[in-house]
Amino acid sequence: MSDVTTQTGPADHSNTPAAVLAREVNRSWRYGRIAESRTGFSARLTEKFQPETAEISRRACESTHVVSVWLSGSTFSELHLDGKQRFARTREGGSFQLARAGESLRAVLSKASGRCLDLYLPTSLIQSTLEYEFGGAPPDFELQPLGVEQDADIYRLARAVAGEIECHQVGGAAALDSAALGLTSLLIRKWSNLAPRHSPGKSTLSPTQLRRAIAYLDDNLTLDISLSDLADAVGLSTFHFARAFKSATGMPPYRYLLALRIARAKDLLAKSALAISDVAAAVGYEDQSQLARRFRKDVGLTPSQYRTARRG
């Protein structure tokens, strides 16, 4: 598949950071069709039919966010951002991932079959939109760190952009400009730290994701589990995992972990001859007094009182 570049207007936009980044990836991946618009927005459409494992690397670009949308088919994808694994899971049509400006990317794809669209969005478009909407970007504004996510609006937008690249019709440049603004709006409204102010829906976990999260907690009771560890285990961003977990269970992840620790402690106290200090260590507490405080708060008895009552 040869490169196809769409440029508009009297100026040469081929050296914008987004366009340069798209072409660098295209050379390393060897094929793809690229479209560029006068806003500095670029898109790259590839078809992947490779039973073997392949690797894609992309350098960090401080002025470009990259949204990768899997349009059809599936692949097992292992994604690393800035050297840290973000997820390792099967991706199917409709899913997307985000590499934020300044994040380097390395992706390992296995059994890839289908189409993927990479959308290279200049940070300047987000800045100008925030300037228009708020008179300037809030000082703490950021796009959220994401895993594999689903968004029907982004999927529809990506399919429309792919159609423009394939058809290469008159008016395609205007359509790309419109897509750039649409993607900017979606990222701000739904996938940034402004999202809670605008999102009317309530996110939750699928049954599989919930089972996986609880199993991860249960298997690691003695560890200092971070929210990002849990989110990575189910392939979501920390931002969306925290809200979804609370929606699914009625309590935040850390509170759920405490409940699991107490449940395990109750079981050990009732069924084993372990000293209470050993029970505390087995469920993740540094000493017996920590367990006693938490246990009495949740159960209404001290560990020793609970053991006596159960065995009596």
C-alpha cells in the first residue's frame, strides 16, 4: 500500500510535528495511507494481516497526542508508554488507546488482522478550544492516562476519517478539519479531568473485569497495591477504573481491599492456629495492633474476642 497524502491551502503543511511523526511511523511499519489537514491534524490508515509478532515504536512528541482506533478485526496488543506496560490484552474493532503528548510508545502486536487508524492531534487544537470555551486552559487540565477504552463517538469519527482517506474526494480536507475539531471536543468532554463535569453517564465494569479486579486484590492482600496496578490488571485507565469499580461494588478499591483483608483474617482466626501477629502479617498489616484497630472497627470485636466467640 503506497503513501497517500492530502494537503490543502497555499502553505506546505507537511512539516508539522503531527505529519512528521505519522510519516516516521509509516516508514518503520512500511505501509499505510496518510492524510494531512491544514490544522496540522494527520491521520494514518493501515491494514494489518500478520500472523507473526510485530513491533511498532513511536518517539515522544511534546506537541502531538495520538489516538489509535482499531476499526475492525482483532489483535493481541501489548502497549508500553514511556517504558511502562499499560496493558496486554486482545483489542477488537471499536477500541481505542491514547498516547498523550510527550509519551513514547512501543507496541507489540500478535496475530493482527484488521484495520487501524492513528489520529495525530496537535496540542494546539486542544489549547485553542480551551481558550475559546474557558478563556484559557485550567492550570491542572490534562488528558487522562488511558488503557484500552471504548467510545462509540470516537469510533464513528474514526470510520468517517478512514472513509475520507480511502475515497480521496473533493472536500476531504474540510472533512479532516472537521474531524480534528470533533476529536478535540470528545477528548476534552469525555477523556480529560474535565469529564466528570460533563459526563451524564455512569461507568461500570463488565463482569469479567470485575472478577479480574477482585481476584487481583485477593491474590495480593499483603502488597501495597496501587490504583494504577489494579487498572492495568483490567486494561483501563486509573481515572475510569476508580469510578467504574465504585459503581460496580459500592465502595472505592482501597476500601474493598480492606474488606477482603478482614474477611481473610476472620477465616484464619476461625480455622487456623496462627498467632494473631501472624494473621496480621498474612493479610497485609505490619503489626497486630493495626489489624486490631481495623478489625474492631469493622467487626465490633477484637481478633482474640472473635476467635474465642467462633471456637466457643
